[in-house]
Amino acid sequence: MKRLLLFLLLVLAWNAAAQPIIRNQFTTNAPLGSGYGVLVWTAGTPAVVNNTSTSAFLHSGGVGAPPSFSLVPGSDPTVPINNFYTTNLYATNFYASNIFATNATFTTITNTSNYFNIAKGGHLTITNDITIQTNGALILNLTTPSVLVLGTNNTVTNATLSGLTLGNNNMLTRDALTGDVTTSANVSTIANNAVTDAKFRQGVARSVVGVTGNATANTADIQGATDTVLRVNGAGTAVAFGAIDLSKSAAAGGVLQAASFPTLTGDVTTSAGALAATIANNAVTLPKLVNATVTQRVLGRNTAGSGNWEEVTASQLNDWIGSTRGSVLYRGASGWAIRAPNTAGYVLTDGGVGADPNWAAAAAGGLATSGSQYAIVGGAVSGTANWTALSNAYVTAKTATPQGAALSVQNRYTILLLPGVYDLGSSSFTLDTQFIDIMGISPNTGPLQFISGNTDYGDTIIKSSGIPMKVTANPNDLTIANLAIFTTGNNQILQYTVAASANNKILNVILGKSGANSADAMADVNYAGTYVDVRCWDRPGLFPGYGSTLSGSFFRCKAGSTSLCSGGTASGVFIECEADGQSIGKGTASGTFIRCREANIDGTSGGIMAGTFTGTAQDCYTPGGALNYSSGKIMNCNFGNVIENRAVVLKTTGGLASTDTTAAVNIAATGWTNTFSKNATVYIDGTAVTFTNYNSAGTAIYTNVTAFTGVIPVPVQSGGKVIISGTSVTGRAVPF
């Protein structure tokens, strides 16, 4: 201010010297003014310009205009500066619409609108609070790298701001926000459910947003591939798209709704979206039924009333028809029925075709019952009466028409003999008509192995002092079974006057005698057919075959000497047959012989299969005769105590390293364990002998059903054993 007054005094002095008119005017009585001011020249007239404010400055009005007092620019809130340009500006209160500066420092800014344009590299520093009027704006244009610095603990309120860098503990505030984002005490909150799908960030195709790992983390896109689902892995540590592992217990849960159910095809069908299933007709095959708990069961319901199916036994099934003890089941006119028990001793008689069976008193003379295709005879105490019944039944059978048709291979007549003796006297029972079978009801025909002095001939015996039975039918398709045929004279026992046909059968028959032994048991004819368990130890010549041929099949047939083809041709099959010397292929042995053996019954020597050998033999035993080999195959057979193997091909991939020199050993009476490290044959001799053969694993593989007397070969596996019981047992083991 002092400088300004000095300046004015200098101006006045200059004007006094140069403008003497002032002096003239000062001499006038007109006043120049009053109050505090400065003297100025206005339009050629001196005047005093008064100061109107303590903060006023005198500044030029320009050429031709007087100077005047006014406030410092920006200090009058009623007269803001439109544009203010400066390099350095320091102010406590400053009013301007736009400020352009390199550096500016303010203590307090209060205005409706301020625009700061800080030059590049400049600083805008605000040390105290900035208060912007409502709806005002603090607009900053800080040219990079300019800096806005707010003093500590400043608050900017109700401002629209841009380009701010705040110092520590500074806070910008404005009116509370509303709508999707709200504020309270400068804390913003996004409203629940405000971030819609459109407002959420975009993701990659076919993805969801989440955290793939097993810990809290930022979300990321989880993208799916074709035919995959989003699932947590089996360890429960990661989530990703992939296939569902249905073996996991948590892979699927809940109930598949009917609308989602697919169409089933095959044995069980459904319509899409429906749960009602239908089992196709004939779809439940036998393997699909529940397994039976045991054998011999059928499905039914034995419990009274409706209910589940049950397993029913054969006895329960029959009880549905009738359960009275002694009842007989038969097929009636309209179904199965039972015939209830009647008077004790009554017999069931056949009513014939189209009629039901019925009880009737037993006929006199022992004739039990008869029908169109069979007759049951015997049962009387008298052997003669039994024979009469048998003879009469055979006469009836010869003209019978079983089931209303003539006798034939498939339409036969059977005469069943009840146990007892059928005494023919000196007569013969002649079988002259084929398709008539003679069979004992009881299978007991005496021992199956030779017993010296045997008197047991079983339950059903046809006996004569002459030839008990003759076969004259030609051809002779007939069966003789379960009988003992016995003679008390020196005669043949079962005499074929013609060759035995291929359909001829003799099954489980024993031939016996009580007279002299000079006559053969059977005639010397050709024997085709089948013969099982036919035995004769009391006479020689069972199937003698001196000059004939035995082409049939012979199973377990056993006899004394000169039997089973003593001089002719044995071309059939002989399995487990045994006889004394001069037997089983004495002439020509061209058949098949398996486990046949020479039995020391009557002491005749000469062996078996001693004729010209051209057949096949395996595991046979004939120590009494040497091999007369011509051709054929022989495997492990003892001929004259020589183990023979002929025409047998021995194959080995490693070659034959050595010749067996292991010596044979005697065995104990109770058995033997094979320690040869190779297979062996054990020859067992004794009376009423039974044995069990065990393999190397200790498993029983064979036990003979009927005790034998004599010698039998038994193969024993390496490491196996044979356990023996019997009387006077001896034996020897031979390696092979």
C-alpha cells in the first residue's frame, strides 16, 4: 500500500510540473472529493477515486479510461474470473470459473463449479476441505504426469470428479446412491439380485463360472465338452465336466420320473414316459426262472389258497390226486386218478385198451394178472403150478396183439416172472416166437464172481432135468433177463438150435447144474446180439464157439473152460469177460478185448486169446498162454507173464531217454502205493476181493461193485494207490 501511495504522489508531482492547470483548478472552490482515495486525471479534470473495500487494488481502466479500485481477481464470489492463467497461484479464497496453471495451491475451495487444468508436470495441492455446492462439479484435468494432492484428512463432498489421485486417509463423498448400487457413509452395496445375467461378465461358450479346486479362490469359466456333465471327482477335491461314473454311490440319486423313463425293448417292454412294464410272451425261459434248491422239484403251490409259487416234490404232486396209503396212480378217461386200496391179497388187473385198471382177487394157479402186452406169472408155492402159469402165458403171448396191433420190434409182449421156482419136470421151455421177452422181476440171480461150490442161483429159477430152455425162433429178436436156468441132468442148459440174431439179448442170467459136467452149457452156433452178466461156472462151453463165430457184444460174461469162442472166431466186443483156459478167442481173436482175463476156475490151461491174434486188446491178463500175434494192436496186456504192447505208436516231444529197468515188486495183502514214479499194473489174486483205486491226488476213481475171486489187473497211476480187502490176497506190481 505504501508503494501504491508513493506511486500516486510521483504521478501528482509530474502532473503539477507539466500541467499547471491543476494549480488553477486547485485554486477553485470546487471540492475534489472526500474519503480515502487517490487523485486521478479524468477527462482533463482531476478527481479522487475512493477505495470501496479493504481488499481493493487500483488498476488501470485502459487507454482513455480512468483507473479504479477493485478486488483482487478471484476474490469476489459475485464476480468470478472466467479464465485465469498463471504459473504459480497461492490463495486462501479464490473465485474463478476456469483456472489454468502450472502449479496451484489452495487452502479452501468453495464454489458451485471449479475447473482445474494443471499443465503437464504441474501439481494441484488442496490443503483444506473442498466443499462443492449441491449439483456442483469439481472437474480436474490433470495432464499426465500431473498430480492432485489432497491434504491429510480432507473430504470432497457432492462432487463429480475425474482424474484424482488421493493421498493417505482422504475420502471422497457424495450424495447417497440409490437403485442397484446404494451407499451409506461412503460404503457402496450392490443390491441383492441386482446383477442380472446381462450385467454379469461374459464367459466362454458352453461354460459355467466357479472354482475348480478344493480351496477358496477366484471364480473362472469351467467349460464343458460334448456329452459331459458337471460333477465332483471321486476324491471330492475338484469339479469339472466329464462322464458320470455310475459305479459310485453318489453318482445318481433320487427317483427317475416317469416322464423321463425311456422306451424298453426286448423281453421286458415299456412305452416312453411310462413305468408300467410288460414281460413278452414266452420271454421267461427256463434259465431265467429261479434256481431249484435241490433236484427233482417242480413249480406249483402245495399250500392251501392262492399265493406264491412253491417247489413241489413228486410225492406232494401225487398227493394232489390222492394221498391214501396203498393207492395206485393210473390214467383215467379224463385225467389221472388213483385206485384206492382194496381187500388185502387182491391184485391189480388191466382192463385193456379204453378201460381202467381195477382190483380183483388173485386167480387160482398163480396167474397174477395179464394185459394185452404183458403177463405176470408165478408167486405160487408149487413150482409146477408156476410152470403151468408160465407155459399158459407163453401160449397167450404167441397170439397176442399188444395195444391192438401185431407183435413187432416196437410192439412186444413181456412175461414177468415173480420170484420162485418154475419146475418143468423133464420138459423144456421152448421159445419159438420172436418179440416175446421172458424176464424175472427180481434182479437177484446169484453171485457175479466165481465162488467155488456156489449154490446161490438167485430168486427166479427155471429148472428141468432135461434141457430147461430152448430157442428155436428164427430170427430170434427176444430178451431173456434176470433168471437162473438150471438143469439136474447132463444136458445143455440154454440151447440155441439156430444162430442168435443181432437183436437177441441175454441179460443177468446164470446157468447152473447139479449133474455131470460132460455136456456144454450152450450149443455151438453163431452168437450175434448183446450179452451182459451171463455166467456159468458149473459147466464148460458157455458160448462155446468151437467152429462158429461170436460177433456180438459180451460184457462181464464169465465161465469155465472152452467158453466164449473156444475154437472159432471171436470177432465181437469182449469187455471184462473172464474164463478158464482154451477160451475167449482160442481159434482166432479178431475182436476187441478190454480188461479180459484168464480165470483159474477148473484148472484148464492154455490161456485166453491164444489163437491167431488180429484184433485189439487192452489191459488183458492171460498168464497161461503166449501171444500168437499176427496183426492188430495190443496195449499193456500180460501174455504168459510177458507185458505185450504191439502196433502202438508212442509219441513224445522230448524223445526216449532210457529203457525202464524198474523191477516188479510184490504187494501187501491190504494194498500198495505206487512209488515207481511211473504208472504200474497191479495184478491182484484172491477170494471175494474188493478194491478201490486212487489217483495221485488221493481221489478214489474206481471201486469194483461185486467182489471177485481169481486174478484181475488194476492200473495204478504214478503216486496213486490201490486199497484191497479179501481172503488170501496176493499180488504183484509191474511198472510200465
